[in-house]
Amino acid sequence: MEMRKLSELKATNPYLRLGTDVSELEKSIQTLGLIAPLVISKDNLILAGARRYQALLNLGYTEAPVMVVDKGELEKELVSIDENLVRKDLSKIEIEAHLRRAKEIYQNLNPIEEIEEETVEQTESSDEDKEEVKTEVLPAQKFLNMVAEKTGLSPRQIHQAILRDEKASPAVKEARKKGKLSLSQTNEIVKLSPEEQEEAIEFVKELPVREIKKFVKTAQKEGVTTAITKTPKDPNHREFSEIEQNLKKVLKKMKQLELEGVLAKDLPESIQVLLQELTMARMPELNNEVEINSFQ
């Protein structure tokens, strides 16, 4: 570690996030000092620590402790990505893109992590008949475990995030940015090819996940056009689906209570009133068909 003048440092790294609110960080530096040094390359490019750099400038500092990374271009990029994943409030789209790029770099740097040797017995009689089989251990799993430890995400979550970024078409990514697609919807849509996603996006983005699953299966077998014609699009489909899912949850809870000997009449009065409103007041046509006890 060494000291460098802030005026010598270059904040041109595209991964840096300048212009964010660093007021809390400024208070921390004033109280405790700069705990973590800036990470820079040999040519003074800031790889990690943009917010610390900004806070120091705001406080009038002229120099700061730095840690110089003497690595290749891919390693330097990986340092910047790692800093973002651990320290920044990124959008889900940005996180997925960072994870995908980090995996690409990691696999480029580590095409094969290690080779494990296993002994497989060809016969039970002779040691001469034993064959050594080399198993290549690819970097994907090690990368997932490494990132999981740093970010708190599970390896499965990281894997799905990378797949979403790799497979999602531009239209799907744009719909997600605008909040028109959930993660669950996206996980199903990206099972189609990018071309199929572009063709289907305007139709499926209004569908609940369960219907998207059906749509994707049909599209994979018969094409997107056929899937669209076979999937009725009720204007209230989303609302109906939400009602159905919530009612199923209520039924499940009621059945659990029933196993414990709790009946509808034992419920708090406020809940009984809500059940009465649901089955009678709001849907009078169901009055003769639905009894409160049907929720047990």
C-alpha cells in the first residue's frame, strides 16, 4: 500500500459509479478515517473505491492510500465487477449483467480449474485391470460458490441470474427495466429463443406465470403464433389468477387449523366477518352455494 495524490488518479473506469450520495461515507471518514484503500492499476486508473474517492474529494483531501493491482486487463475488470457486486446498490438487471460478465472473465482465466483422478475397477480380479479416469472440474461451480460467499446469494440464484442475462432478448430486458416483467415471468420466457421472445413479449407480459409456462410449452412444440391463438387473453386474467392463488392460501391455512381442532366458528370475529363478506355480501350469487364451513 502507498499514498497517491487524488489529482493523479483517473476515474474513467466504466464500472465506477460516480455522482451518488456519499454523505454517510463522508461522516464515516471524518470519524474513523479511510478504512479501505482505493484500488488502482499501475497507470492510476481507479478499479474500486469510486465512492471513497468522491467522498475524499468532497472533504478536501488531496491524497489517499491506494493498493496497486498489477494484473492483466481481464483481472482488472474482474476487480471492478467484484467491487460493484459487493458494495453497490445495483438494479437487478445490472447485477445480472455483472454476474454474466464476471463468469465470462473467470472462465477465460480458468478454463479448467483442476483435474481429479478417480480409479474405476474394470474387473474384480486384478489390479492391472484398473483404469485411471481423469475428470475435468470446470470453473462454473467454483465461480458460483465464490460469488455466493461474497454476495449472500445462493449458487442457484446466481446461476439463474446469469442465464436470464445470457438468454433474454433486448425486448425482454427492456420490459424488465420498465417493471413490466417479474423475475418469475422472465425465467419462463427465456426458455424460448431470442427471436421467439421478441415475437411473444407483447402478448405474454400480461400473463401470470402459470399461463406463461403453458404458453412456452406450446410455443416450443408448435410455434409462437399457434401458442398465441391457443392462449385466451382475458382482460381480468391476472386479477382472477391472484384471487385464485390467495384463496388457495386461505384454504391451506384453514385446513391446517382444522387439523389442530380449530373450526371456522373459533376464528376471531374480524376474520369471520371478512369470510362472510367474501362469500355473501360481495358475491351474492354464491350465497346459496358457498358456506363459511367450506373454508375448513
